[in-house]
Amino acid sequence: MKLYGTGYSPYVRKVLVALAEKGQAVEHIPLFFHDKDPAFQAASPLGKIPAFEDEGYRLADSSAILFYLEAKFPDPVLIPTEAKARGRAIWFDKYGDTEMFDSIIKPFANRVVKPQLLGQPGDEAAITKALTEELPKIYDYLEAQISGAYLVGDAFSIADISVVTGFHNLHLAGESVDAGHWPKLAKYVAGILARPSFATALAARTSVG
């Protein structure tokens, strides 16, 4: 198996975590989106990361890849089979990928990607808006949804992977959840990021070459 995409990406990290949970080895090729690599382009027609290849079978989009991995390597279960649990898990997968991403990535994009990787100035106004207006609403919602170690029942799932992966990028930007204001969320995020699978994913290569 091959996985294309820099380890900086929360979406690439999703797949790396799932692979680690399932004990599956992968050749990780840490390129950036819209890379000209022919194999990557064949797997990702939109030029987005991650892209994935397994014995000639190509696939893009982190959620699609996770569903493929779940079907091929069903143990341990990451996508619940019970109807309500599955619905909740898929909802949080979408919530992490879409509703959370644009806000939680702003500090990282403007403090790390632009100044350190692209040589461009960051947008401090965008960071301030994310930290003071956008993320608190997300944190309030998640705080109300957390009742234990996991978001869906008593088992780690795709919901936890998708929601927590972006918090590592937030930490790389020097920010974290205020435990005084959102104690359940802060404890939850710390617990998920401490899992061995996340430790493996966080050690993944970020640079090209």
C-alpha cells in the first residue's frame, strides 16, 4: 500500500492513524497537494491529499480511504455497525472534515505554512478571528457532546480520528484548548492524541524527499 501526502495534513493523518490502529504497514510518500508526481495524479484526479494505492487500486479522499480500509481490514472496528452509532460516527467524520477544518487550520496555516514553508506573511487577523469567534463555538458544541473517552459509545472510532486530528495542527501553531473553559474537551483531545496510533501518525514525514 502507498499513501501520498505530507504528514502535516490532518486528512493524511486520519489515514495514518487508521492504518496504525489496524496494524497495517504503508509506504508513505509525503508530497504536497497538486504535486506533479504521475502516480499521485493518477490516484488523485483533483490533486488533493491524501491519495492511496493498494495493488493497483487507487483512491482519493480520507473518508473514502477509511471506508475502504474498514472493509478490507475489519479488525479493530473503526466504523460502528449499530445504526445509531454508525450515524453518529459518520456525522462526526463529516464535522471534523468540513465544519471544523476551515477554522482549526487557520492558526497553523498562518503561523507555520505561510511563513515557514511558503515564505509568505501570515494573516494575524484570520488567526484572531478563528481563536476568538470561530473555534469557541466548535469547542462549546464538542464540550456538550463528550461524555467519556470517546465520541461514540465506549470505543475508539472514525469519529475520534476525524475530530481530533486537526488539534495537532493547532498545537503546532502554539495554541490549545483552554482546560478551564472546556475541561471535557481538553481531557478528551489529550487522551486521543496520546494513543499509540496517533503517536505513530504524528511521527510521519512532513517534507518532500
